[in-house]
Amino acid sequence: MNYKFRWSFYMVGIMIFSLGITMTINMQHLGIHPWDVLNVAFFEKFGLSIGSWNIIISLILINISWFFDKRYIKLGTFANALMVGAFVDFYMWLDFLPVATNSWVDIPLMILGIIVMGFGGGMYNAAGVGSGPRDGFMLSLADKLGAPVGRVRIITESLVLVLGLLIGGPVFVFTFIFTFIQSPIFQFTYLRFGKYVLRKDYTNNRTSERGA
């Protein structure tokens, strides 16, 4: 396995995924992903930064997942917990992305942000160095409860959404259609890049065998 290639691939995916998150947060009046609703709600209520809350919540979820099932916790899971929040804060600090105009223009920008998230998410997951803290949490919880992952995801994200809404997070129409746009992009990218990564590993292994 070519770890250097996989980690480089993973890092690019994380950067793209974080860029998509930042793009959607800039259009948050249209509604954002339930987990980001919670991050923004904590930021507005208690301070720190949106990225900091992403990191804090991610580390809490990793600890819970570790207790439930260690199989889903890898080095990439910890890297995700730290880097996604850091990149979101970095992009927001750079302030180079479009901001909300409260006009129809915000809608295609929001959709573009969701597509970028799906693309980046599929890319970093295809690297195979560890799932994200939220995915690991839901997988370990599903195993612990003996319940379908899809059902656990729906219930978990619904509870997160309600909590974020109660604290004062930005919930609107795109919060409820987010998954229907992001998931197909994620699945397509994950499958395509997954094949590419495996092909790259195979090529590198064959090259190493010939050189031995």
C-alpha cells in the first residue's frame, strides 16, 4: 500500500471538503448541514470559532466511538477531527469566498458548496486512511445498537438538528435537502476515486516487485 500517495490524496480531499463547508456557511441563511448548524449555534452562543467547535465536537465523538467500537477509529479519523475545523477557520480568515447577497445568486452558490463538500468527502474517504469522526460515531453506534446505519444516521442528525435549532443555529430549506444533493455526489466520487486509489496501489506494487 502506497501510504504517501494515500495521505496526499486524503489531504487534498480534506481541503476541498473544508472549502465546501465554508462556502455553505457563508450562505447559512438558506440552511446548512445539521452538524454545521450545531457548530454555528455554539459559535454564536459561546464564542470561540466555528472551526474550533467542529474540532471539539469531533474529538467528543471520537471518544464515544472509541468506547463503542475501536475498529472505526484510525489515524485519519484524528487528522480529520483537527484539520477540517482548522481549514474552515483558515478559509474564513482568508475571506476570499463569495458572501451572501440575500438574492437568487445565493442559491447556486449554496448548491455549489454542497457539491464541493460531496466531492471532497468522497475523495478523502476513498484514500482509506480513516473515516470522519461523525461517520465513525454513527457506524460504531449502529453496531452497538444492532440497528441499520441509515436509521441511526437519520435519528442522530435529527437530534443534532433539533439541538442546534434550540440553541439558535441557522435552519432553513437547504438543511432538509442537503443530504439529497450531497450524498449522490459523495457516492459517485467515493466509488470512482476508490477504484483509482486501488489501481494506483496495484501499479506501485507491480513496480516495486519488478525492481526487487
